[in-house]
Amino acid sequence: MKKSMAIIFTVLITIFFNNTFLAQDIIIKKDGTEESFLSLNPRIENRFGTNINILGPTVLLSFSIDYFVTPDINIETGLGIMGYFGGIKYHLFGNDVNKKWTPYLGI
């Protein structure tokens, strides 16, 4: 149990102090000045998520967190009544700004 908690805390620390999480999107204009902008891609604007799963990866009830490392790649880790889980998902159309929902492949 201590090993699984250490893994979960390591993933959480990595997510919260990841350079991508703290970075800002900028545009460099032709005159050399920088201007920040908001991306319209929901996987960039809302990188971090929390979930409650019923009859999901573990028996009965589980809680999980996920984070979009890039618009295409999402990592997830969670803890349930009867165990813990983690995985990675590749969103097929993650870079498409117009897609609010994207199908994915994961392990």
C-alpha cells in the first residue's frame, strides 16, 4: 500500500510542477513584442480534471485525476475501494480546436 501511495504522490507532484502546467501560450508579433493569448482548444484550456467512477476501473466506486500533457496525450491515475489504477490515453483528434469530444485509445 505504501508503494502505491508513493506512486500516486509522485504522479501528482509531477503534474503540479510540470513546466507545461506553469507555462503560458504566447504569440511573438512581427515587431518582436510578445503577446499572451488564450487557446480555444478545450484540452489546453482545461488540462486538469477530476472524476468519480461508478463500476469503472475498480469494483464499485473510484476517484481519479487526469491531466492533458499535450492536446493528444492524457494521463490518469486513481484510487478505488478495491485497488488503484493508472493509464495513458491518446486522443485521435486532440489538436482539432473545433472538437469538444474526441475518441481515444488507451492502456
